[in-house]
Amino acid sequence: MKLISMFFCVICLLIGIAPHTVQAQSQGTASFTRTTLSGIGPDKSVSRRDPSDVIKVGGLYYVWYCRGLVKTGYNATVWYATSPDGMSWTEMGEAVGKGEAGAWDEASVFTPNVLVAEDKYWLFYTAISRSPKVKPDSKIGIAVSDSPDGPWQKLAANTVLRNSDNESDFDSHLVDDSCLMVRDGKYWCYYKGRQLGKGAAETKMGLAIAESPGGPYIRHPKSPVIPGNHEVVVWPQGPGVVAMVDELGPKEIANSILYAEDGIHFTKTHDVIDRPKAAGTYRPEAFTDSNQGEAPTWGVEMDPAGKLFCIQRFVIDWERSNENE
């Protein structure tokens, strides 16, 4: 049986098909416990959702998220908060606002994430220019600052990643939800994409790479690198890349942890129990290009707070299966 599986993998590589999870086997589980946060926790007046990955600058943790008066992210702007301990947060204000009338980002800016490079902070965000019912309209831009506290300047080169003009591509409807890291001296942007005519359950995860933090970001020829996943949660671990996959996509990788030593060909390593929603993790090696990243131990997610959303903290419990001990 192992010989058949190995033969299939070789054939996949020869014809250019990434053998996603062909030899998927769980080595254990990842489970989560939650804690309510102050400052960005439950609030009856506003919705806070889709937090970024967490970074630490000096003695403060930083997180960015979208904030609005409605439950969805389709009428929001990007705000940020700081914390000395990851538990008690202070909301600092708006980081990136909507664009001017007629601009590509006039309707909403949401799902932010951050890249630290070249002594600057690069805030990636998704935006729409009109009603989400109009297709396609979801694209990714960048704002840059010398400080995590801003001020932020939107790049003149925006948009840096937009939906494909080829209707048969997996991301011809939308691109969204970026997650950044530095590998081999280049800037890797994982994102989700959806094809025109497809539903949310058929969202897949792509990869685009740039030589400089402001782009241009060029799609990797193997994209999509994961044939599912509506939420992009990625971190460096050892020489490779790990992704947390939600319930959408092929059954064999739903609610799982995947690993790819090359950052492209992923296989399953863990089952996920009670997965966090729209998570961001604290991953201190994400921008160091050190090949010494470790599995994260905590992060933040969005959580229902009445009719709106808030941000809460989670802690990850990594447990290996007895078969692998």
C-alpha cells in the first residue's frame, strides 16, 4: 500500500500536480481554550472582527482588526490595539480608512495583516469599492509606516494583488485575507481566492511572492497550494510552513494542521479540535527568515458578542498521538 502511495506521489510531481494530503496522517491534535479580553472584548456598540497576526514591538503587543457598526466586514475600517501582556488591550484608533469616492477601497477596508520588513511596517488589507453583491470586487492593498502606530500611507502601487482576469482561475472572483512571512529573502503572501461562479465552500488558498515588501506580488505557478480553506492562518515552523485549515474544502483536510517544508506542497500533521475563527497567531519568527520558527502557543480570534463580533484570546494545546510517542 505504501508503494502505491509513493508511486502516486511521484506521478503527481512529474505531471505538475501538487499531491495535497496524499499521505495525510495525523500525528496528534491541536485544541484550544479561550479567554475574554478587555479593551477589544464584547461591546454592544461596535463589531471588531478578523484580527491580524500579533507582533511585539518593544514592550507592547500589537494587533489590527476591522471595526464597524455592522456584523460583517463589508462596512468597516482598520483599527488597532496594544497590550503589555496580550490580555489587557487598549484600542488606539483607526489605522487605515476607506478610500475616496470612486476609489477601489471606497466601500470598506477589512481583514488586515502586517509584515515587518526593511525597518518599516507594511499593513496589508482587503477592500471593496461597492456592494459585495457586485462581482468581482475584492482586492488587496498595502499601507506603509515607519512605526506600528502610524501614520499609514497607502501605496500608490495599490492594488498589489487583485482577482485574476482569467475566469477559469481559482481566484477570478476575489482575493482576500493575506498572511505574510519572509522566506529565502523574499516576501511570501498566502491568501484565499474564489473562482467566479463558485460558492464560499469552494474557496482555496493561494500564494504570491515578491522581491520587495511593497510588491509586485506574483502568483506562484502551483497556486492554489491548498484546495480549500476560507481562513488563512499560516506560520513558519523549522524550515517549513504550517497552515491551519478550517472546515471548508476536501473532507480529508478539514479542521486540520498541514505542513510543507517547501511552503507549497502541504500534507496533514494534526487534527484540529474546536478551531478558532478568523484567527491570528503570535509568531515571532515570521519575518526573520531564520528557519527556527516554532509552533505558536497563543493568538486571537473573532467571537460572537450578541449581534456583533469581538476579539478574544486562545491558547493552543499541542498533543501528540500515542502512536507517535
